[in-house]
Amino acid sequence: VQLQASGGGSVQTGGSLRLSCSASGLTLSTYAVGWFRQTPGNEREFVAAITSRGDSRLYADSVKGRFAISRDSVKNTVDLQIDSPKPEDTAVYFCAASRSGIISSSMLNSYAYDYWGQGTLVTVSS
């Protein structure tokens, strides 16, 4: 089983970026998927999550209204659209999959996820 996060790069404030999470060895559409981010010396921070059916989403307060998580059934990916990024959004972004398929308060925590991708770096400059 392998998750792959891609799409990271450098972006300026006011720009946009789209991250994608793909999987091999599991059917991503049957898992709830979350995005987390991490900066050096800090723990992974929850960003957003989506149910396996795509009918419910959860966002961290710091990204509400600027980030959007969605499923692409054609590409079989879970994407994170980053709009109006801020320098404080600079981090390595990870996607993770949970067998539960649903969203609960536990999904804010990394222990709720069964599989993790390797991360993709997003750098936001002003």
C-alpha cells in the first residue's frame, strides 16, 4: 500500500495551488482521506478531511474559506485546493487514509489514519 502526495511547489500570496493524493494497493474511494501539514520542529497539524463518499468535509479553522478538499472519481485522487495562501501555510503536506470511511472528531488526530503518503512541500512567499 502506498499513498502519493503531489503538486507541491512555490506560490505567492494571492496565488493558488492544487495538491493531489493518489494511492496504489488500496481503493482510495473506500477510505476517508485527510490532509495534514508539518513544519520543522512541530507536530503534524490537521488541515482537512473528506469521507469515503465525499458527502462530508472537515477543515481546520486556520484554512476554512481558503482550502477545499474534494474527490476526483475519474483520476481516483483526493485533491486539496489551496487558494489565497499565506506564508504561514508553508509546510510539508501529507495525505493519509482511514479505513473508517467516515469523519469524526478523531479524524483531527494522526492516529485515526492507517496509511500515510511521503509528503509534498508547499512554500508560500509574500
